[in-house]
Amino acid sequence: MGTIYVARSKGLQSWGADVGLGKNLYAIGYVEDGTPEDTLAAGLAGEKDWVLVKAQAAGDTDEAALLERLGRKEKLVDPAYYPRIRGARGLVKVDPVKVENSMRIRKALETGQEPKEIKVKPADIAQYLINNALG
């Protein structure tokens, strides 16, 4: 049984803002053995400052299937296009408006009322990505 995780890196987010990708870049991955921290400590996309945002048990699946499902809803960054992140799979450009709309709909269905102001946090983005990858 594996674990799906979402992480973020301040260095990668500032680089993404500089090259036009935006600052909402997250990494999503799957580890079958070990912990996500071990994978992130090895460095991804040339960055060593990765912070684990959320991890969750994912059952029997593989990373390719998770990324394919997530790619239907969100824009995956092509690692072949940017020399700095060459070979880094699982980088996602997230639109916070989509996350907010998803949260609004979920809360409206749960409570039956329109939710008041919603502020999207990194943990909310991580849960949104995990739900769409497992979905």
C-alpha cells in the first residue's frame, strides 16, 4: 500500500513566478516504500527546500495512473520544456480559483447554505490535488 503526497518549494514557486508559470506550483507524487520525506530530501526539480503539505494512503495504484487522472483536471508542467526542471515529474500548476470553487460547492452541498468568504490555504490545495488524483 502506497502513499500519495503533495509538497511545495518556495524556491520553485519563486522561479515559476519569474518564468511565467505563476507561484502556485506544487509537486504531487506517490511512494510505495518509504516516506515522502525521503523522496523530497533527495531533491526534486533542483530544489532542496521541499515542505510536505499533505500525505494520504493511496491503496494499490501507481504514479503514472495518478498523474493521468490529475492531468484531466489540472495543468501538469511539462518537464521537457523547462531546462531547470528537466526530468521532474508531478509538478502541477494550480489555479486557486478552481480550488475555491470546489470548496464552495462541497460546503454548499454539506450545509445546504452558501458559504461565506473562503480563503484557500496550501492544505486545501493539497487535498484538492489528492482528491482529483485518486478520483
